[in-house]
Amino acid sequence: MVLNTVLIIGGSGFLGCHLVDRFAALSPAPAIHVLDIRPLPAIPPEFYSFDPETIVFHKGDITDPSSLRDIYRAVKPDIVVHSASPIHGMGKEIYYKVNVDGTRAIIDVATEPEFKGIIKGLVYTSSASVIYNGDDLRNADESTPMPDKQMDAYNETKALGEKMVLAASSADFKTVALRPSAMFGPGDRQLIPNMAEVTYTFGTRFQIGDNWNIFDFTYIGNVAHAHVLAAQKLVDEKTSQRVAGEPFIITNNEPVYF
Ligand code: NAD
């Protein structure tokens, strides 16, 4: 079965715009709807190949179940992709409100009886940080347990969100969680700007460890592609059983050495 309609929550964000781009590149392309608290940004044409005129934008907040319900009713998506989150460095309260309460609302409203048989699944953008316990992670994979205590409120609420999403997976509503690590690429407003800030403020004069630590940076297009594959698998009865209820770590093939 092909995807007819996809609703991308957080679609105005860095990853969100690449999700739109990748879904729009499918043949046939599904109808693409974006739900976000802020409008789609002015899209630099060299970054993306989709036509912004073909994307339907819905202003909405995932912490408001009634606005979610109205948008689900209007859009009737086969698959919801949830990549909304506050950015790093915010207070605990906002992470709980959006990543826990908001994620719960996305699930609860999608599983209301009126959407049975319409919304078939949810692809959740989790984070590789949900298994980070402060120690080196060597050869970590999806069997690596989450730590009892997360490092910060962002990781804690991403982990809680992921657990809720995967626990909600059922025959009628199938879910997948994707765990990218730090993402880079066109449109990035966190990673490279923050690294540049460290450089400009002479933060690089300090070294922690022996300088041989490696960290996973993943190209944004690969992360978006993983979401498209997950959505396609979920919407197809034949393949959905293989992925439903599972988390997947998303990386580039090779580690990046610094
Ligand atoms: P981003 O801030 O660029 O995009 C997030 C979008 O979510 C924004 O457009 C924002 O307006 C929207 N949003 C926030 N609160 C909302 C709400 N209450 N209702 C509706 N929309 C809301 O962030 P990003 O870097 O593109 O990250 C996308 C996803 O990927 C997030 O879930 C994040 O946790 C995850 N992630 C990011 C990274 C990274 O390196 N940036 C790494 C791992 C996982």
C-alpha cells in the first residue's frame, strides 16, 4: 500500500523541512501536511527541491488535544510523523509539556475511535541520547538499555516520549521510534552555529580526555530518508509487523573522527 497522506508535526523545523523534501520526492508523492506552532520558513531553493505551494500548513500546538483533533479530522493522515520538540537548552517544564504531554496527546487523539482505520501509524523522532548514561558507548545498538537516570530533562523526556509511543503500538495503530544522534546539513540552526560559537569564544582551548573520542553526526538527509522508509513500512500490512513497536538507531555508515 502506498502512502496517501502524511502529517508532519514539527514540519517547520530543521528536520521537518527535510522530511517534507523527502516525502515530496516520492513517486507518487503523498499529500503533505505540516502541523507546527510556527510557519514554514522561507525555503532557500538551493536546499530543497519541493514546491512550498504544494504543502498544506496547519498552525497548531501538540499540547492542545482539541487543535490536534481538528487537524487530524481535516487532514485524515495515513501516517503521522512526530518530530516536534523544544530545542536544547530550555527549562525542564517546557520539555515535559511538549515531549511528554504533547506526545501523549498525539497518541491519545490518534487512537480515538473516529480515527480507527484512518490513522494507521506514527513515526516518532526520538534521539540516540535516550541510551546515553554518561559513559562511553561502544558498539551500542537497540538492545542497549536506557539508563535508570537520564543525563538531563531533554534526554529524560525524549525517553519518556519514546516509551509511550512504542507502548501504544497495536494492530490498528503501529508505531516506530527513530533515534538519530546529532544532525548536520542545510538549515541547521543548532549544531554548527553552536560549534562556531565555541570557536569564536575560545572554548576550544580546553580539551577533555585524550582527543580520541568519537561522536556520531548524521547527515540530515539520511535521517529524513529513514523516516520515509519507516512510514512506508508502517503503512504496508506486509512489512509493518517487522518494524512496529521497535526503536531504530539512525547513523551514517562510518563514524566521523575529530
Ligand atoms: P527544530 O527546533 O528545528 O524543529 C522542531 C520543530 O518543532 C520546530 O519547528 C518547532 O516550532 C516545533 N514545535 C515545538 N514545539 C511544538 C509544539 N508544542 N507544537 C507543535 N510544534 C512544535 O528541531 P530539529 O533539530 O529539527 O529536531 C527535530 C526532532 O529531532 C526533535 O524531536 C529532536 O528532539 C530530534 N533530534 C534532534 C537532533 C539534532 O541534532 N537536532 C538529534 C536527535 C534528535
